[in-house]
Amino acid sequence: MKDEQPQRKCLVTGEVLPKENLIRFVVGPNQEVVPDIEGKLPGRGLWLSATRDVVNTACGKNAFAKGAKKKVVVPVDLADTIEALLVGRCLDLIGLGRRSGKVVAGYEKVRACLKDQSINHNKVSILFAASDGAEDGRRKIKALAPTVPLVELFRSDELAAAIGRDNTVHLVLSSRGLAEKVLGHCEKLVGFRAMLQNQDDNEEAQD
């Protein structure tokens, strides 16, 4: 029988979830609340569900001080900081994949790579399509590899910066180890970027 995954309780919702589904925080030497994206910082962990509204609620209701049982300093832009840290970590991992020769970018190259996927089933571990790219292009690319995880959380300029290019809309990563790490961070990032995307969509609909 396999050991159960370690679980922690969200300070705001009270829900008990696997650690991988939560964001850990610690209180630094200056009593400031610090997000611990990698879960490696020393100190007692304070845990929140990985969504922007939960983080904002924790800030507004003094949940960190209650959890730490002492006065703490909470950055006013904590949710934005978490989003930036998650984005940065994902893009760093993509960059590592490029330097390891595990990244293919560009519509035609990605298309060829995904077609080859039908022969070598384990070649592609994760597929990226820029959130600001054409919907038709994303749909066509996804159709070539329907079982490969598709991430649409990053803009084309963010993907391009990760691999040192001017513009990147489509990209594949063929490292299973790196892909698992990226997906883990992306699952949390959805809770911070999905809300902003919905707001953007609503604003466009009203224009």
C-alpha cells in the first residue's frame, strides 16, 4: 500500500488538501509573509488554496497573523507576487529545457514534431500555446496530440523570452521530468490567471 500524500489545511477555507495543491507561506525574519513556491524555505508553514480570491481573503481577514499566532506584515500585492513567482518558475524550466535541447518552437516545427508523436508516443511531454495566439491555430495544434497536456497560460512574449526568441506562439517540451514540474506550477497558476483572463474576456465582450 502506497503512503498517502501529505496534506495540509487551508487557512481560509479550512479544506484539507494535498500539499501540492496548496501554496506554502512562511514568516521571514522581518515578520513579513513570504510565499514559498518551492516549499523549501525554513520555518513553520502557513497554507492557502492556490487561488487569487483565497489569497486576497487571507490578506483582508488577517488569516496569516491568526495562523502564525503573532503579528505579521502582509505585502499589499501578495497575489500578484505569487503569480509572478509561478510564471517565472515555469518559464525558467522551459528555458532549462531549451538549453537541454528538449524544446521545439514555431508552428511548423511543432506541427511536425506532433505528427512524429504518433510514431514515437513518448516524445512530447507538454504542449504550450500562447494565450494571445490565434484560436484556430491552437485548435489545429491540439488536434494533432489530443492526449498531450496543453498549457495556454502564457503570452507569446513570455514564451519567447523563456527561449530567447522575439515571438513564440507554439512550443513543445519533450522532457518528462521538467514537464511534471511545470504542470505542477501551472495547476496553481490557473487560480491566479484564470480570473484575470475571465475579466479580460468580459471587457472585450462589452467593447
